[in-house]
Amino acid sequence: MYELPAASDVRLSVFDLLGREVSPLVNDRQEAGVHRATFDAAGLAGGVYFYRLRAGTFAGSRRLLVVR
């Protein structure tokens, strides 16, 4: 779940440890407000991944752990 203070182009993706994009979740323009994206890790091996959110001038990334 993420919140946008103003309408902006949003890009939310999941990457493996080598920096390869494994799951693009959002890639479009969204209005201001609270949004939710669902990540289905069914086809991925357990381990550490990263997700990156870019919206307007904001860019951030966090670690994600997939447990099998």
C-alpha cells in the first residue's frame, strides 16, 4: 500500500539480487490518494528481493523476503 500526495506517473517493480526486474507491478499515471498493489511470488524462488517505487520526484527501494 502506498499514498500519493498528488497525481503522478508511478513505477513499482520487484527486482532480484542481480538487479533484474522479476515482476513489474505498476507502470501508469495514478491520481492522488492511497493505492494498493498485489505481488504474487508463486513463480519465484525463496530469497531476498527488492522493490522500487518511483512516483514523481520520489524514488525509494526496500528489501523483500520471499519465504518458501
